[in-house]
Amino acid sequence: MTFQTMVGQLAGGFLTTLAIFVLTLLGSLPLGLAVYFGRRSRLAPLRGLVKVYISVMRGTPLMLQLMVVYYAPNLMFGMRPLSRFAATIVAFVVNYAAYFAEIYRGGIESIPVGQYEAAEVLGYTKGQTFFHVILPQMVKRVLPSVTNEVITLVKDTSLASVIAVVEMFTLASRIAVAPHSPGMVTFAVAAVFYYVFNYVVAFAMERAEKALSYYQ
Amino acid sequence: MNVLTITGAQKSFAELGVLKDISLSVDEGEVVSVIGPSGSGKSTLLRCATFLETLDRGEIAYMGKKAAHSGPDGKSVYEKDLSPFRRCFGLVFQQFNLFPHRSVLQNVTDAPVRVQKRPRAEAEEEARKLLGKLGLADKADAYPCQLSGGQQQRASIARALAMKPELLFFDEPTSALDPELTGEVLRVIRRLAEEKMTMVIVTHEMDFARAVSDRVIFMDGGVIVEQGAPDDVLVNPTQERTRQFLKSYQS
């Protein structure tokens, strides 16, 4: 296998990596908000449940969670398993939502109570207060922490190899051990892919932070 | 016409009585200043009147309609929907509490458009007039963080006025300001007084209270110790506690 072929195959795998990345963010960023609402719900059982969920998501390896989502429904209940790719998205979304919920909570709790009071006196409903006063300020406050998570996510996509999703890392592992392949160089090239991707992500997030720096 | 009537207001925080049987009524066009040492309950009174805190006992009525009445067990019972009562008043905070992510103009127009459902164009036109009146015409597109404290407080007064309240509350409006900035805010409030805006002002500015008020209320220990015309309360108080308090201010 030539170097070019290897790079071409990795690039193909990178499309799957990119899909995991994008779909995870599309699912977990809003789901995190829902989890946050559950975390501070008036219903004590819901609150307790969400706390346990967050605790488990943060307290066990994502690799293990991937295996549970893919294998457990079939092994335990005889259900037809999700496709490998779908199981990956479910596991990633559910895991990252837990982290995002906690980040949102930190951001929301740091907003001065005077903002709520000003909105209340002006007659805003609870929903208007949240979406027009609190949420925009929260986004600015959590952006640096969200950037951290997003960068971690780029690298975490490689964990999908544990259930044999053919993303870039899985491909790199297969190519590296195949006969007449460029061998370990494959991993170096994969590393460059991850690094460049994260460089772009960090740049985009920095731009977003700048765009929100018009106020303090 | 009575704009605000508070009867028998009582409020405790963790067993600590902060308001002990306060009654107060404010007439249309009247300017009432509330003075007193910190911890006297004057801010709590304002927060209860604006529904940021709830009374334990007592009644609150705006424009003759009761927002809170005494229930059968003597405890205050609030109306389910307080929004018609919130329309009656505005509150200017000590810390301004402008929305930092919105421009001055947006701060002033957002509630009229979103809460009162007024057409945006009309709200903006009125907001620009208000800002002009408060000396902020050139700051409409600025963000709060770009303004001085005095300008921020004037913007927050504009935000409150944009809702066309019957009554405007001020909670120590100059206490967060540098001394050289208090004048511009006090001048704005004085001008509103001349226009017969009904106002209740919690303040530590004694000279200002004397100049602007129709009535001064001195509170201490959760009760109204003395009230009356500014000269009576601030110059010739009848109560010893009032005298002590005023003396501590002069020295």
C-alpha cells in the first residue's frame, strides 16, 4: 500500500469521525440544557435520577459506555442491536450531555441574582427571563469550558473503535498492521488529522468568544 | 388617588423580624423618601412592595386593587397573577441591573416590546425620547459596560420609565456611585419630581431627600419611627431615635 493510498483511506475514515463529532454536538448541546432543567426540577425523584445519571456518565469510562449501549440491549433483553454507528452516537450524546449540563449549571449559577430581579420587576415571564436574559449571558460564560469539551470530543471519537465503527482511528489500526502498509507512520498521519481538526475547532471557538466580547 | 397602600406589613427572615407592622400609603404625584440606618428594613419594604419578597402578614394594594390580602389565618395571600400589579410600578436598583448583553436602546425597548407587546417602532421612538431627556441620546447604541456608573443608572431609570409605571421605586439609587456621579442621577430624579412622577425613594442622601420629597419616612428596627414633611422630620424631628440617626449623618 502506498503512502497516498493510506492517506486517502484515512481521509475516508475521517468523514465518519467528522460525522460522529457533528452529530454528538448537535444532540448533546441541547440535551445538556434539558438535563440541566431536570437537575433543578421541582420534582425530587427527577432531580435524584438526573444526579445519578450525571454521576454515572462522569464516573465510568466512555469506552465502557459505548460497549454497554451497543451490546447490552441484545445480551440482556435479546433486542436487535443498534447499528454500530447509531450506538456510538447515542453513547456520545448521552455522555457529553451530562458534562454540558454541569457546565451550563456553573454558567447559569454565576449570573447575578439582580438579572432575574430586574426581569421579574419588568414583568418578564420565567421563560422570557431564561431565554432572553439568562441564556445569552450563560453562553458567553460557558464558552471556554465548552471549547475544552469540544476539543476532547474530537479525540474521543477514536473510542468508537472499541465497537468497530470504521472511523479514522479504527482504519489506522487496521492499516498499520496490514502487510506491505506504511506501518506506524499511519498513526502519525492520523495524529496530524486530529491535530489539524482541533486547530480548526480551537480557531472557530476563539472567533466565537471574540464575537461575544462586545460586553463584559 | 392612592397609588400604593400597604397595611400591617410584617416580614421575618429566619425568625428575625425585619418589618414589624408597617403601614404606608402613597398618593398620586407624591414623592416619599425612606431613610434609616442599614438593617432598618427600608430595602425589605421596597422589595416586598415590588413582590421580590413576599410578606408574611399584611396587605398590598395598587390603584385600589389588592395584590395581597390577609387570609383567614392572618397570613398574606397573594393574587395568582401579579402581572397586572407589576404594570403599576418600576424599580430602579442600587446596582442598576441593566442587561449587559443588550445595548442601552435594547435595554429600554425590550420589556415594552416583549412584555407589553407594543410595536417596536413606537417603543424605539419613545425610548430615544426618554434617553434624550436623561442625557443619553448619544449612548443609545452603547453597551452598559461602556458607560459610567451614573450613565448606567440613568439608563436603568429610562428602562423603568419606558414601562410607563404609575409609581417608581428607587432602592438607594446613588449608593453604588462615586460621589462625583451621584449629582447627575439625583438631578434626573429631581426633574421627575417636578413632573409629578409618583416616587418612593430609599436613600441616604439627606439633603436630596429634603429638597425633593413631599414626605420623609424614618424607619428603624422594622417600624416607621417618624414621618412627615421633610423639614419636620429632617430638621425638627420629634423622636429621639431620629435625632440620633441624623446626628450620626452630620458628624
